[in-house]
Amino acid sequence: MKRPPHNTPAADLSCEVCGRMPEPPKARLTVANVAVMLPIELLVHALVVETRLPYVAKVLVLTLTATVLVIWVAEPSAARILRSWLHAPALRHRRQLAAAPSLWRARTLLADQPGSLQRMTRALARLDANILGLHVHPAPAGVLDEFVLAVPGEVGERELLAALHDGGGSRPHVWPTTSLAMADGQTKALSLAARIAAAPDELPLAVAELLHAQIVPPQDAGSPADDGTRLKIPTAWQGPITFSRPGEPFTPAESARAHRLAELAETLSHRPAGSSS
């Protein structure tokens, strides 16, 4: 089967490997075949009925001729001429998926002055980006703003980086994320703090769960990465614990929560057994 030309929207549905189109809905395929076969059937019947052939011969000629025309003409013509209509539901579904919003985390450094955030929100609004979450962290050269954004499906990393730059941001970074980014980090931290209060040795696992990070073995810890994707927490009874989250640097707020959990675990580890105060 020849690969359909890529000059129509329906052609984009063809398989990249075999070139075949997906199976259209049965109802649409039936309607398309009837629409193409009916004129052929009427023409063949009109031609054969007027002949002087015996009745049985007419039936055989009509049957064979109609069958051959349906197989070789009608069905291929219906698939080719009515392709867009046959695959309209799949095309509509694809357009809906393409327009569906995707979630991104974005981080950029802004000047600590009035109007900076307003310029940034205007730049993001030009992409139809919806700001679902915002955290502002003090930084030596200004403020580090972290956004959770819902953007149209066709907007990608390049467009987001350009918008952050146009909004006055410097050193912008963006990462695809999920709805978990909207979880209440403070509530989760309190739940893990209760877990550490019951068992201080659970600190590494609790911090890894809090930050969605991996625990780095001591022999592989080394020095923290310059891109902020490694976080080292000092502890007096276990030594430094290093966490890694490739592709997604830790925020100052996440670092502060992890260090506070470490302080809690260290305080509880030095408390005499059975003490309630």
C-alpha cells in the first residue's frame, strides 16, 4: 500500500513505519462505501438490463461486474476521496490533544524592583500561560521566582524560555512537570516531620520523598553539582547525606525544609529514650 501524501491533515494520521491509515469508524466507512458504490451499481444495472442476455446470464454479469468494481474501484475511491471525512473523529481528537494544556515548572531571576513581576506575567500571558503557583525566593542578585504554569500543548521549552527572557528574567530554566507540583509542600513536610519524630533514622527516606529525589551513596557523593541538582544535608550522627534530582535543581525553600527536617531528626536522636519533653 502506498504511503498517503502529506498534503492533507488526515495524512498525518498515517503510521510512520508502514504508512497505513488507522481504521475509520464502521458507520462512516459503511456510509462512504454506499455513497461510492450506489452510482456504480445503478450504472451497471442500467447497462445490463437493456441487453438481450438470458435472465441467469444477466444475474451472473451483474454479480461479477459489481463485485469487481466494488473491490477495485469503489472501496479505494471511498478511502481516497472521503479520507478527511472518514478520519474526522481521529483528527478532532488529535486537535484536542494538541490544544490540551501541559504543565511546566519555570524558574528565573528577576530584579528586586517594582514592576518586575508584572512584566513577567505579561510576557507569559502572551503565550496564554496560566500561572498556577508562584514562589519567590530571595537571591543575592534579586529574587528567584519559581512558577508552575499551564500552557497550551503546542507551547514548548523554546517558547517558554523566550517568554521568560522577554519578561526581564535572567538565567531562566523550565522543566515539564505533573499535577504533583501543585501538592501542598508544607502539609507534606509536616506529615514527614511526624514520621521522623517517631523514627529519626527515617530522615534520608523522608527527605528523598519530600524532594522527589534520590539518595546518593556516600562513595559517589563528592562535591555538590554546580547546576543545583545535588543537595547535601549535614548530620552529626549519620554524616552528610546527599540527594540528587537530575534535570531539576533544588529550590531554596526545598533546601530549607530538608535542613529543618535534619535538625528535627538530630534533636530527637539525642533525646534520652522515654523522654516526653
